[in-house]
Amino acid sequence: MREPVTTVVGIDPGGTTGVATLMYYRDSGWLVVPRQYGQANALTETLDLLSRANPDAVAVERFIVSNRSARSRSSGAGEFARELIGALQYTGCPLDRRTASQVKRWATDKRLSAAGLLEPTKGMPHARDATRHALFSMVHRKWAPDPLSRAEV
């Protein structure tokens, strides 16, 4: 069985937590395994996945506490997101934390489509956002090429 050059797990924490295991193979490109978990089992499922996947890094959406998030109807989701992010610090995996706005500006649908990552996440918006975080991390760490570039890593 061939091994991926790099594996990054992306996480979009919240009421529905999106998780995407993104692998890059130098000979054949990208492979994503997207998942979405409800708040009841997101923490245990995510930590279990990390222990099995042994990723090179974990890319997680940094939760920003603001007036808007404080007024949110799902303030419990924000609290859960902070708890999940806190638990990730103890996994031993390198952790990349970026805001949604940092990542979404770069990891557009066009870029996901160029990597073949748009279709596998269809109907799973939180897993798609987790994929954006994983792709951003992988390319910015220079572990894989930008899908919109002709340059090789």
C-alpha cells in the first residue's frame, strides 16, 4: 500500500464539527476523507481519528469571541468549539490555528475544485470548511503544491 507524502487533518469545530483527513500523494495528487459529527460525539470521534491517522499536522479553525458570537443563537456551539480546540493542544500533533476569514479568502471553491476536493465534500459544508483549513495548512507549510500553480513542491 502506498503511503501519502503528507497527511493533515482539518477541523471546523462547532455545533456540527467538520473533519477532513487530507492526504497528498506525489504520484497521484489529493485524497480527502470528509466527516461531520454532531456535538454529542465530535470530541471523542475527532480524538480517535487523530490517534489512528497520525497526521503531520492538524489545521483547526480558530474561534473568535466577538459581540456577534456572544449574541449567537448557538452560543453553546461556540463554547464547545473552544473546548475542542483546547483538547487538541494535548494530542501531540502540530496545531495550525487560523481564522475562517484567513483561510476562505485563499482556499476558494475554485482552488478546492482544482485539487478535486470540491465534489467529495458536497452536502457537507462543515467538512468542506475543514478541507479548506487542511489544504491551506499543507500548501503554506510547503508540503504540497498549490492546486492552482504549475510549480512542483
